[in-house]
Amino acid sequence: MEVLTDTASYVDLMIRGRSRVIATAVIKGPHGVALVDPGPSSCLQTLRAALSDADIAVADVRALLLTHIHLDHAGAAGSLLQENPNIEVYVHERGAPHMIDPTKLIASATRLYGDNMNSLWGPFLPVPEESVHVLTGGERIKVADRTFEVAYTPGHASHHVSFFDSESGVAYVGDVAGVRTGKELFVMPPTPPPDINIEVWKDSIALIRQWQASTLFVTHYGAHKDPEAHLDVLETHLAAMKEMARECIVEGGDNHVRQQRFVDRMVTYLERYIPENEAGLYGTAAPIDQCWLGLVRYWQKYGGVE
């Protein structure tokens, strides 16, 4: 585990054997442990081993704080509750029904991942309704002997929330603060379908800025101690990807041609900012073809561009 604060660390889940793609935060208090974004169930063995190395058992976990319900963030929740039914799950009201009955969520994800669903993510088991704590934003919750402010932060997903521990200065911001796999100041917005809304996303970034956090903890990947610069760069690349997608649409061609145009330009764009080996990590955390699909949907829904 990597140290985050005196009471928090984080685990590299090593998805598909790759480091610095998915992180789970582990917050340890005298009366139990909370996990922020436990990741997919395909990485449960890695998570259990890291917890065990820190003398933590699944039986010690008291809460899961879910920034949102995408498979790479929340897929292991139901499996963890099968092992420990005493875990409480905190999730936004729009995501809660899909944690209780993930049928529609799984069907939607299967359309994206097809036959690779199980090998990538493992099973997504339901969470008992009585274990779910519904959030709307604006709450203050106490878990693992820490108090967290909850903010509703959509844009990447309509059910996205962020958590702020004002005492430590750490904001746990899921995907709304983008993907940053290394120390380089490059932050890529993950824009998969179906909920991308750029204008709402910018409002969420402004809300996170109001916390004046000392550290941003992003699920992809880790802790970053330059929040203002990080968010500035995120907004720059969010605007650039938005415009790049619009250009690829209006230049014409069928869906395949436009998508390939976007992918080619994004590869060139990434190479401009980060080393080639880092670009692969970004592509694992936020596959470029899925970023295209989310941005196309955004332009069709909100921008009137077909």
C-alpha cells in the first residue's frame, strides 16, 4: 500500500497486471475500515492480499464509499458484502437502484465489452437494499472514525459523488477529476457513454475547487498534491477533447471512419504530452474508443451535432 495520510493508504489493484490504473483508498479507524471505490471483483484477490498485508481482514471493513457505480469502481461491492454482510454502502440516489439490482447496468456494460465482460471485471453481484445508504450531495457522514463532506459531482456520470475529509485535506474525487497515472501534469477526462455532460462537469470541478483540498485522490490513479494545477489542466483537456470530437463528427464519414479519426488524433494528442509507455496506461483507464462514444452522445444530445 501507498501512504496517503496517517489514517489512509491506497492499494494498486493491478488490473490485467498493469500498475497505476485503478486505486482503492483504505481508511482505517479504531472502530473499522472504509474503502473508497473497491474496484472490480476481478481484482478482489489483489485487494484482499493488500489488506491482509496491512493486518486488515474483509471482516474489518465497515463501509464502502462509492464515487459512482461503474464496474471499475464499484463492481466488487456485492462480493464484499457476501463475505461481510455488515458493510454499509454509500452511493448516490441515481446509482443505488443499480447496486441493488444490477441487471440493467450489466446489460449496458455488456454492450460495450461483449465477451470480455467477465475476464475484465468479474461478477457484479447485487447489494442488499438494507445495506445501501442513499446520498444526494450535501451530507456529512462519519465512517472509519472520519467525517466526510459529500458533494454531488456529475458530468462524468449522472450518479457521481465526491467525498472530502477536511481534517486531512484529502478529496476523494473518483473520475470527475480525470485520469492521471503519473507525476506528469497531464490529466485526461474519461468520457464513456452514457452520461457525459461537459457543462455540468465544469460545474462539478468548480465545486471541488471550493473545498480547497490539499490532495486529490483519483481512482485512476492515486494521490496528487497540486489540486489547482491538476484541475486547470483537466479543464484544458476536457475542452480540447470536446472540440476534437465535434470536428471528427462534422468532417463526415460513417461511424467507423469518424471514430478512427478521433482515435488517431487522440493518440497524437497524448504523445504530445506524455511518454508512449504512459499513454498505454491512460488508454487502459479510459479507452479512447469509449471516450469517443461518450462524446458523440454528448454532441448529439446537447450540441445538436449529428
